[in-house]
Amino acid sequence: MGPILLGTALATREVDINKGIFFSALVCAMSLQIAVNLANDLFDSLSGVDNEQRVGPVRVVQADLISLSAIKLGLALTCTVAMLSGLYLVVEGGWWILALGVLSFLGVFTYSAGPFPLASNALGEVTVLIFFGWVAVLGSYYLQTGSLSLLAFGLATSAGLYSSAIMLVNNIRDIATDQAVKKYTLAVILGEHKARMLLAMLITAALIIHAIFAIQVSFILWLTTILLVAPSYYVIKKGFTLQGSALNSLLANVAQVGFLYCFSVALSVMIFL
């Protein structure tokens, strides 16, 4: 939701917003996010990645809270909703949007399934940066304006880095269980200390990139950097100290900071620019 709001808000500097495109993009993005979560739950349970040693939030399939047939139905329904809303976006945005849609659907299923699951081969964070940063922000911006901009790219990168940080916290928490099932996430490959260092680097980079691009447009937009320093420092500090299931709270905190970034920047753009 946050990246779509950010991309659409940036477009208000150039055009009057097409509300149909905005709501369709929002529905499509949220449906795809639900779909990838369901697919991840399903395929990780089937492959044995999720088991009784899991320290993260409860997975409904692994915990026998829902049947395989029910989760498959949910996956089919969310993909259908994403496809239907996406068709409208293709009509409005053209073949580039169709290409992004196809890549997004591939991402849903190749993230945790197939012969080369992205999440099991140290590509989870990069995948999140691409889809929750560049695709979501730049895609929603392009749908409204028919063009791209360096500012949109820079802020999309910051949004994507916050999303990547969420994924990294998840993988730091699961290092021990992932190693046991030979799931080679970036955190497993780097080791816990270096992965925690990378978490700090991702969040710091998000702030720096935002500041660099924002100051070229507006001092008021740059001031949102100051708003984000304290919560970003908080999650970086916690990232070096929390262990095990306590990282679940950090996961939520990083997600909150990422949404705060998208919301505060979007609000600043719509009010002051």
C-alpha cells in the first residue's frame, strides 16, 4: 500500500490523479502481496522449510490451522483479483504494464517454489527491492504520468530498501532453522553479525538516498529525512540486540518505519509541492 501511495503522490506534481488507476493499482498490489504470502506459506510447508522449530509468526499450513485445499483456493482467488485489476492497468498503461504484471506473477511463484526458489538462494532481499520498491512506486507513477523521473527512482529505491530490511530481519531470525533445511538466505550466507550490519546499512542507505534526491526538489521534502532519523535509529539499535522470537517485534517495527516513510513523503508532496 505504501509504495503505491508514494508513486501516486509523486505523480500529483505533474498530472491530475486518475482515481480508477490508483484504486486498481492498490487492489492489484495488495492482492499480489497476499498471494505471495500464501504461496510462501504453502510451498515452505510442502518443502519442509517450515517445521515445528520455526520461531517466526505462525504459518497456517504448517500449524494445521487451514487445509492445503483451502490455501490453494485462497491463492487462486487472490491471483484472480490481481489479474482482473491488472487488466485494467494494462489497458491504461500499455504493454510495459503487461510485462511488469507477468514478472510479478512469476515472482509470486518463483519466490519460494520451482527449481531455483529466490528466497532459498540469497535473492529474497533483492526481489523485495525490485517489486516493493521500483515496480510498485515507478509502476504507479508511470501509470499516472506516462513517464518516469529520477526523483521517483530515488524515492522508490529508498522505499524498496526499507522493504528489503523487513525481509532481512525475517531471515536473521530464521538463520538457525534455515541452515538446518539448507535454505541459503542472504543472512545464512553472510552470518548473523554481518547480516545485522547489513540491516543497519540498508536503513541508513534508505535515508541517505532519500535526502540526496529530496534536497534537489524541496527543502520541505528533505525535512522528512529528519522525521525518519529517530525511528530508523531505533530499529537499527534493536537490530543489533534482539534475538530469536523477539525479532518478530522488530519485524513489525521496520514495517512501520517503511510505511511511515512512504506516507510522510507522500503527504509532503501532496501538501507542499
